[in-house]
Amino acid sequence: MGAGQSQEQRVTFEKQPDGGVFVLSRKALEQLSDTGVQDSDRIEQLAKNEKVKKLMHKAYNEGARNENQRMESIKFQEISELNSNWQQKVDEIKRNADLDKKVTTEEFNKAADEFRLKFKSQSGLTVCQEFQDTLVNCLNNNTSKPLVCSKEVKAFSECVNSYKLKSSQVNN
């Protein structure tokens, strides 16, 4: 500095690892003094000076505020990433569940169609229709004497049993 020109000087404050007070070097204190004299009493007075204390306190608070903002930004980013990851997992689970539901529904419908086809052909048939008609006619003609139709009952029963036996052999 010279010839009436003042040059702006910057001082950086660093927080001590133990969380204690800031430490200013003698050189930094000398730079803060107007005279630049290396008088140890003058440096001591400057360290106790209220302006310097306020300046250091302000710098500390500003540094702490900046650090808090930086940490909040990092935490927000981490939370956003976690949220995104979990949302992707939920979406994947939903897609898998929808796919499982679709497959299950298709399998159920296929089984139901097979069941319908299997039993539709059987339910549409009248087993031993001729023997049944003969039996019904006999019973209608002999309402007071049903034992007269025992021959027709036996023939119809044999026909039905024969059909059951054939059906069980086809299904196996």
C-alpha cells in the first residue's frame, strides 16, 4: 500500500476442528491494523477490539449459515434420490403385479373354457334316451302298478351304468 492508495485485503476465517474459537494469525491481525506495526501490544489490543470480535462473529455466522445451506442441499438431493429409487421399485412391483394378474386371469379363463367344453358336450346329451322314454311310458300307463315296469327300469339302469363306465375310461 502506498501513495494514498488503499488495497482491499481479504482474510479467511477457519473454524477449529474442536468447534471452538477462530484463530487469527499474527499476520492477519497485522493486516487488520491500520498502522501495520508489528507491535505485540497493538496486536493484542486489536484481538480484543470489539470491531474485530464483531467481524469474526459475523464471519462465523455467515460460514455456519453457508455450511447449513450446503448440508441441507446435500440432504435434499440424497432424499430426492432415495425417493426416486423407491418410486422406481414401487412402479416395478406394480408392473409385475399387473403382469401376474393378467397371466392369472388368462390361465383362469383358459381353464374355465376347457371345463365348459368338457362338460357342455356331456350336458347336451341325453343318456339312454330310448330306454328312458320306454320307462316313462310304462310308468305312465301303469300308474297304480309300477312293478310291472321293472324290466324297463333294469334296462335303463344297465344303459346308464354302461355309459358311466365308458365316460370314465375316456376321461382317464
